[in-house]
Amino acid sequence: MFSKDEARTAVGIIGNITALILFLSPVPTFYRIWKKKSVEQYSPVPYLATFVNCGLWVLYGLPMVHPHSTLVVTINGTGFVIEVIYLLLFLIYSDRKKRLRLVLIVAAECLFMAVLALLVLTSVHSIKLRSTIVGSICMVGNIMMYASPLAVMKLVITTRSVEFMPFFLSLSSFLNGISWTTYAIIRFDPFIAAPNGMGSLLGLAQLILYATFYKSTRRMMTERKAKSEVGLVEKAYAGNTKKSNTENQNGNVLEV
């Protein structure tokens, strides 16, 4: 029979795995960005939200803030590094205006995390109070992370296309929310349970949207590809026609 601590550790390890999958799920998206040398219509909001969220949870999991939270620190520390890489790619492949805005937002997030850590660790001397303050802010940050795809969900509903809402990101978000909600319930932690419970629902909503608009997305992508191929054929035909006319004109000149 497992004790509560053993069960919590086991679920926490599963949570680490699902969270890592969540953090790595945008890799195909960033491969596409790298290949096309453009961020297209992809939004940096989910990655900005996850970046600050991971930083806050690392602070929350420190022994002097919330003891016995090693699994919280390990996965969020890993996620923080991964999000830095994603944001660097966004910086490289965004236009100048978007790049400047992104730099300002990242700088503001870093300043916020640094000031919060300094104030909590130097001015608050009770671990319980530190845990409450940082946990409350983390809860807001986590809700922001899970809610950040709402803008993309609106785009999906408007365009009836899930092209710019990666499936694996939605699936991983759902599974991650379920895992960490379970982890928080075993030894009740409202700061982890509340946002991850909401995250589970938002992840489920994204999956429902994906199922709803998947067929229409495939149809639109096929039509776009067909139009592109027709355009290339017409362009090639026009080029050959022009070349043929030029050769005929040159032949006429020589005959004269």
C-alpha cells in the first residue's frame, strides 16, 4: 500500500513527464518557423506566459519558500530554459516592430520576477507567508499560461481553421493539467490545484475545437495547395509563351 507521500511523488514524476512533453510540443511549430524564416501568424503570448510562469514556480518550489517541492523546481527549471530558446527563435524570425515589443515584455517579466524574489526572501521571514504570497502569484501566472491560447482559440473559431493551434500543445496542456491537479489533491495544495484544474478544462476545450475544425482545415489547406500549384503552372506557361514570342520576333528580324 502506497503512502500519501509515495503516491504524491509518483504522480509528481508523471506530472514532470507530461509537463516536459507540454514544453517540447511546440518543437514542430518552431521547426516550421525556422524553415520558413518567419513566425507567420503564430503568437508569442503562450511562450511569454509559460516563461514567467516557470520562473515563478521555481521560486515557489525553493526550500526557503515552499519545502518538499523538488519536483516542482526540476520541471519548471527545465521549462524555463526551453521557453528561453523558443523566445530567442521568435526574436530572430519576427519583424522589427514585433521584436522590439517582445524584448520589452521579456525584460518586464524578468524585472518582475527578480523584484518579487528579492522582496520575498529578504522582507518576509515566515515560510508559510512566503509560500502564500508566491503561491498566490504563481496561481495567477499559471492561469495566464493556460488561458494564453484563448487568443488562438478565437482565431480558430473566426477562420474555422486549426492550422495555427498545434494539436500536441493542446493535448499536452490537457494531460499536464490533469496530472498536476491530481498531484495537488493528494496533499492538498490550492495554489497548484486551482490553476491546473482550470488548465484541464481549457485544454479539453482546445481539443474539442480541434476535432470540430480539423476537416475544414484540411480542406482549406488542400485548396490552397491546389491554387498554389495552378499559379506555378500558369507562371511557367506565361514564361514559356513570352520566351517563344521573343524567339519568333528575333527570327523575323533575321529574315528581314
